Amino acid sequence: MSAVYNKVALIGLGLIAGSIALAARESGAAGRISGTARTAKTRSAARDLQLCDEIVDNAAAAVRNADLVILCVPVGAMGKVMSEIKPHLKPGAVITDVGSVKQEVIAEVSPHLPDHVHFIPGHPLAGTEQSGPYSGFAGLFSNRWWLLTPLPDTDPEELSRLRRFIRALGANVEDMEPAHHDTVLAVTSHTPHLIAYTMVGVADHLKRVTESEVIKYSAAGFRDFTRIAASDPTMWRDVFLNNKDAVLDILGRFTEELFVLQRAIRMGDGDHLHEYFTRTRAIRRGIIEAGQDTDAPDFGRSAQPGGKRLD
Amino acid sequence: MSAVYNKVALIGLGLIAGSIALAARESGAAGRISGTARTAKTRSAARDLQLCDEIVDNAAAAVRNADLVILCVPVGAMGKVMSEIKPHLKPGAVITDVGSVKQEVIAEVSPHLPDHVHFIPGHPLAGTEQSGPYSGFAGLFSNRWWLLTPLPDTDPEELSRLRRFIRALGANVEDMEPAHHDTVLAVTSHTPHLIAYTMVGVADHLKRVTESEVIKYSAAGFRDFTRIAASDPTMWRDVFLNNKDAVLDILGRFTEELFVLQRAIRMGDGDHLHEYFTRTRAIRRGIIEAGQDTDAPDFGRSAQPGGKRLD
């Protein structure tokens, strides 16, 4: 395809930026990619990997003459990066971000926006439990959702151009209102992550069960929690601090619900438990039907007839 | 190999029994397999699948002349099944079970044991979120742990013979004290399952976020919870009712821990969150090193370079 943007600048070079660079190169959606990262170590790794056409030492140099700037830093660093690049942005440039929280990012970034650029916040619902420049791969966004939360004054032409670029990376694009985004993600991502972190933490300092036992017998369910809980600590700290209200609200509901099940266990109310567990099965079926997972068994991992390990 | 037991009887024909039947046939560990299930529908499905050499209508007929009897029914049904088969057991037969809870199963089964048989309780740490006779596959136990909790008077020769049979199915065998088993499993399996069920339940009745949104955007973390929460409701009801004390203890610790993290979010204590999330990463690394998972990225599912879906 012909390039959607002549020059794309990536600020931050972790899993998401690395995957954007690889997918953009594969699809030809970017004419030229410039990248930068805060630490010399990450920049050097990105150079070794030849992730971008050029790796520069700071964000100001990266955004020079860029038609699209993608902020790929933790949510808490977005405002600072924006203030650094502000004087160096090309008139007419599009700025987007990949933060997991949208209202706070909009509040942090907006004060630093020059009049002559277009800010279109975004969030790709893709990732793995790994991080850093070596973790990126071109297929990360394939058939995943990439949400955009355009602002009331967003230019429709620039919005559809950004959509074209994202589709070229393999993702499906959808628009969402920023506050609604933050609530939906608190349910589908942020609270599940906090819960997984907590359960792994409980196992960690339980003296009656040694750490080696927890690890050895993890396949019984716990392993899926550790995968979630292995995600990047800085990214997740920033998510919780910046989507505080929605997360605290969902956590409150979760605790209420957990207490009701806990009471059913204490009282021996088997009917309540059975009815509850039957209801949650239906949601799983919905996810398989929506194509966001398959019904291939996954708990055992060596889950195919014949025992071939698929991961 | 030559058969470890001439005749094996499977009581209950769900995921575990079906997988035992297929793995035993593949390895030749059982001379002949007889199976039964409570419902005519399951028996008929097992006949269609030719899961066993014979499918009979009741447990009494299945255990006749069997050298090994494996109780593959939910934990809450073990005592009843044992009382039914008691008069029909062959002298010298070995009885084992696959229940996820051991102390209660021992308490329920023991009163019905004739003097002339050997009871060696067990628990294979393998399974998927699926259930029923169609869900079994021969590779389910491959490289998984199968815990045995022998009683003080267990015959060492019968114990080593049962171990040989289990290893022939592909599993690694380990002995554990029943009470310790129930604590370890409360941490690594039972409490994580309850938490996953709870989180899926919260998402289910949240009015501000529609069910279709929860399903559509599940790849952001929630999907792993729904897989866990799709497990068999009857089996899990019985697990919680029969491992009540250990589960309530771990749940109490979990809630305490969750409140500390919740307070850190409310207070904006980023250092606490970051330090906590860094610690949980180490456990994940331990699990990968122990060979109970790989570090292939899994969140995105289409997680291999090139975007090939592996599940």
C-alpha cells in the first residue's frame, strides 16, 4: 500500500511501539519511522533490532517533520512528553496515544497542545504480559480492537486517516466516549489485573505453603493469574492512579459480590453457588461466539489430542 | 507395555474419566476398561465415543471383578457412590478418586470401605474449562502432577503399583499429606476459581457496561477470568462446600490484601503499587523456570511473530 503518513514518530519503544513499528513496516503504512526512548539502554536495543528507520536521542528530534506522533509512554508520563514536544511539532500533525486510560490522558495532554495540531486519543486493546523493545511483534494487533476517543472538535478527515493507518496495522477500529472507555476498561481489564496481582501477592507470603509448591502446582488455575500479574509494573501503577474512580467503583462491587459468595460457602448454600457458577458460563460462551477466543481447551496447555503443547 | 491392572472401572464419565480411558488405552496400562455414569445421556455419549471396552448401567456392575476402581464423580457424590459399590468390590481391589479436595473425601469414603480393599486417595492437577464425556483427550495428563494422599495404613506395594499406572497416563506422581493438599489447592486453585467466578459475575450485572461490550473487549485481561469461570458448576460447588475452612482462610487473606492495594489507589500511593507489582513478577518467572508454563506471550493469543493464532 502507499504510505498513510510520510513520517511517523514513536515516543517510547516498548511492546506497543515496537509492534506498531514492525506492523507499519510490514504493511507499508508509514513512509518513514523515527523512534526514541527515555533510556539509552532501550534506544540501543531498538537500534540493534532495527525497529525504526532512525532512533534519535530525544522526543523533540523524533517529532520533527512527523505527520503522525504516537505517544507510547506510561499514562503518567504523557503530559510531560507533550510539553517537551510541543515547540517541535509540524503544523497539521496528528498526535495520538496508546494509554489504557483516556480521561486523565486528555486532561494532561490538552493544556500543551498547539492550535495547529490534531489530538486524537486512542487505546489498542492488545498486549502481552511482556514489556520492552524486544517484546514487540508485527501480529500483535491482528484482529484486536483499537479504540479511539475523538474529542468534540476532532477533524473528521484526520480521524478517518488515522483509522486507515490503524487498520493497516491489522486492528479493528471503534470510537468510544472517553468516560465510557474508562468504565468499560475498569471492568474488562483494570480490575481483573488488580485482582490477579492481589492473589499472586497472597500466595507469595503464605508461610504454610512454600513458594516452590505454589509454583509447582500452578497449573490448577493460579497460572493464569500469574500471567496477568507479570505485566509491566510502571504501566499498571499509572493505570490505577489515573483511572482511580472507575476502578474503586468496580472494586467495591467486586468485594460485595465476593462477600455474598463467601457467605454462601460458610453457610453451605450449595444452590446459590451452583446457580451463580452456571450463570458465569454463559458469558464465556458469548466470548467464544464473538470470536475473541476459541473453545480449544487451554487449562492443561498440552491441550490438544496427542498432547502437543501449543504454547 | 503390559497392563498394570487387568480391569479398571471408571465411575463417572466426564473430562477426567474420559481422558483416563483414552490415555490408558493409548499406553496399554489397563487390560480392560469398564465405565458407567449416572445419566443415560452420558452413558450413551460414551458408547458413541467408544470411550471404554464396556459401558454399564450402574456402578455395581462396573466394579465387578475390577482390580482398580477410580471414582470420577464430584466430591459431594463420593460417599454415596462408595456405599453403592461396597458389596460388589473384588477382594484386594484398589480404590482411588480424582477429587479436588482430600480430607472430606477421605471422611466420606472411609466408613464404607470393606476390609479387603485398598483406598488410596488422589487428585490429578489437570483439567480444562470444559466438561462431559466429549471433552476428554489422551494428552490431558501429559507432564502434569497427579497427587496421591496415602493413608497411614496404605500398602506400599499397592501404592507403587498405582503410581506406575498413573505414570503410564503421562503424569508425574507426588505424595502429599491430605490436610496440606487441601491448603495448597485452596491457594493455587480453589480461591483463584472463586475470584474469577466473582469478577465475571460483577461484569454480568453491571448496567452501565453492556454485556456485548464486556464480551467484545474481553481480550484486555477479562478473557482469562471467563475461561476459569466456565468450569463445571457442580464440581466447583462441591469443592467450595468441602474445602470450606481452607478456602475461607485464603479468602480472608485475599480480602485484607486487596483492601491494602485499594487504599493505595485511593491515597495515590504509587510507590506501594509499583513495589507490589514488581514482586509478583518474580513468581511468574519461577513458574516459567519450573516448566509449568512457557514465556511465549499469551494475552494477544495471535501472539506469534506473523500473527498466527495458536489457540
